[in-house]
Amino acid sequence: MMIAYCGLTCDNCPVHLATIEPDELRQQTMRVTIAEQCANYYGLNYQPEDINDCDGCRSGTGRLFSGCAKCEIRKCAIFKKSEYCAFCEDYACDKLKEHFALDPDAQTRLEEIRNGAGLSLIPNRSKN
């Protein structure tokens, strides 16, 4: 499972799903829907062509959704060299609390990681 710094699961992210969609027509339809969702849920004005490929905000491949590239939570985690926000000494900061209001499951994942119960969610990690 790919988990973002903030606890989102990239595996279920519509932008990532569009990235890995092999059918170009379906991929374009997905990008139109994603642009609409960005407007409806987040008040962001994206066009379908703005929905670029993304391999996840922690992947390091260079393929990163523009919204993720601008993400203040991601920038903070990189600056603090934190593997996940769950490991930050300032957890849970105001930015994360705002994020959790939109996605409570992200908070649950980070809490599990923070408490050791979710270490199996992190690739190459165990509860040892």
C-alpha cells in the first residue's frame, strides 16, 4: 500500500488510478471527472489537462500531481525529513487537523502508524 505523508492512500487516489489506467480514452474520462471533483470538493479550478500523472507524493519518480507538488503538508514533511507525519514531533499540527476533517481515514492510518499497529502498512517495515 502506498501511503502519503499525510495518511492518504495513493493506491485509491483517482489521480494515481488515472495514471495507471492503460486505456487512453478511459484515462481522459477519469481526468475530466477528477477535475470536476477538485472543483466540487476542494474549490480548485483544474482543467482535465492539469490532471497530470502521479506515482504518489513519496515515490521520487518525478511524476507528481500538481496539487501534491503544492501541498503544504508534503513540503513540511520533506523539510523535516519525516517519513510520515505520524513520526513528526509536531503531530498533529493544525494543517493535519484541517486535512483530517476532510479525510478522517487518513488520521486513522497515521494513528495506527504512530502507535506501531500500522507498521505493516509501511513497505519494508515490521513491528519488531
